[in-house]
Amino acid sequence: MRKALLALSLLPALAFASASRIKDLVTVKGVRDNPLVGYGLVIGLNGTGDGGGEITNASLKKMFQTLGLNTQKEITSKNVAAVIVTAKLPAFGRVGQKTDVTVSSIGDASSLAGGTLLVTPLKGGDGNIYAVASGPLSVGGMKKGARMATTGRVPDGAVVERELELSFNDKKSLRLSLNKPDFTTSARIEKVLNQELGGKYATAADSGTIDLIIPIQYEKKVVELLALVENFKVIADSAARIVINERTGTLVAGGDITLKKVALSHGDLVLEVKGGENPSGKPQAFHLLEKATTLNDLVKALNAVGTTPEDLISIFQALKENGALVAEIELI
């Protein structure tokens, strides 16, 4: 019985819709991180490197040639590993700013612990170099005897060398994209923006897009406008949905979930919603919900008789098939 209560303990809170900041519901077109990637070498490994891989050997030979040391011999070392380096260029990253990088082995190195990343150019999708990474790796805390890590990070390991050209403050309009497209939420955001800004400046183009014209008083003050807009409050709508994890017996519900007229019987439990006919026989447990009800009311009734999560899953699926449960059920 306690397990059932824990699995559904969050459901009653769903009845209270709260407003969210527009900042948490949308993203602004053009304001996003940009992925960067590069190929490099990690040195200083204690015999846990690649040890003779073709790519690693070729990279070592090329590096030595760049440093003025020409050699025709094969260069092999278990203290070196070939890696792929990834990072994110901030939306308004400026030359000299730093960002974290992730380093991942692409050879047969058993560990990158204790290694140092050599200078590695990082390119964007257009092929241009936007940052340069280097520095000692951190693979996180590992217990003695644990399997060694082949992925690590270099905090503030990349320095921005090239900026994206963005004349953000000169924009005449902005496009806001909903993180979760929804027609109701889109319309509500449009209404709130126009009310707060005092004019017809926002237009909901579809379920996931709101176009916002920059008011005259905010021309050349786009940052100030966004700082104002992103803190406006809107009640976001959501689809009625129940997510079920059958392996753990966990159920999570959201949205305006309601129940239609129905009577159900499950084991020793018989439950009737809004005048549904009572199945024949003499049940050991009977609960009547006489008015139009929500999922919260049903959960309370089922929890009152100690229904297990497995029972609840079966009941909800049966109600959905019957058409009495107005919600989408998703199994994970």
C-alpha cells in the first residue's frame, strides 16, 4: 500500500497550475550555443595510451615536424593517445573568453588519467577555427581498482579566438520559439506580450513560434527589452498525459486529466464514477464518486484500499481503452 502512495504522491499537486516565466518556455532565434570539434593528442600518460596506432603515429610525426624535428622512423609510445575534443561556443562568445572542453579517446588507450591535452584547434560547422584548447585533463574521482576513464574534461580549457558576427542590438524583430510547441501556450504568450507592451507587437505564427516586433522605445535597446519580456509570467498548457514505467512501478501524470462516466472492477475492488452501473456480485470494497471527477479523486479512492502500482497500471490502461480516461498513456 505504501508503494502505491509513493508512486502517485505527486499527482494531487497537478491540480494547481502555476505561471512560468517566458524565459523558461522559449528560446530566442540566434541565441544558442554552437558545437565545436577538433582532433588532438593527450600526452603524459603512464603507459595507458594507444601504443602504436596508425593515426597516433602519423600525428606524432607531423607534430615533431612542426616543431622542427624531422624523423623517418616510426614513433610509438604508450604515453600518448589520440582524442576527439568537443566544446560549445557560447551564443555571444568573445575573443579571450574561456569554455570547458570534453576529451574522448578514439584509439585503444586504457585511460586518459594524468594526461595533458596538447594545443588543439576547434572548428565549427563552417570549417572555421573558433577556439583553441589545451591543458591537463580531469577524469573525476575514481576509487582504487576502478576501471580507468577514457573520457575527461579540461575546465576552461578552450580560449575563444574568433567571434560570430551578430548585430543583435540592431534587430527590428525577434522570433521566439517554444521549447514545447503548444497552440494554447503560444496564444497565451502572444496575449501577455501585447498586454504588457501596450500594443500589437507580438503575433503567434503557429504552435511553436511567436514573432515580436521591437517597439520604437526599445530600438537599440533589444537587451533591455528581452530582460523585460523574459520575466513576464504565462500559464503554460500541457497535454493530458500519463507516463508509466512498468519496470519500477512509477506513474507520472500531467495536464488536465479527467474521467468520464464509468464503472470498473479490478480484483476485490469495484469503483463507479458519476453514476456508472454497478457490476453484479458483492464486492469486498466499493467506492462511489458521484460527480465528474479528476484523476486525483480516482487515485485517492484507489490508494484508500491499498491498490499496488501494478494494479494502477492495469486500471489506467483499461480506462484508456474504454474511453473513460481522457489522456494519453505513454510507456517507457
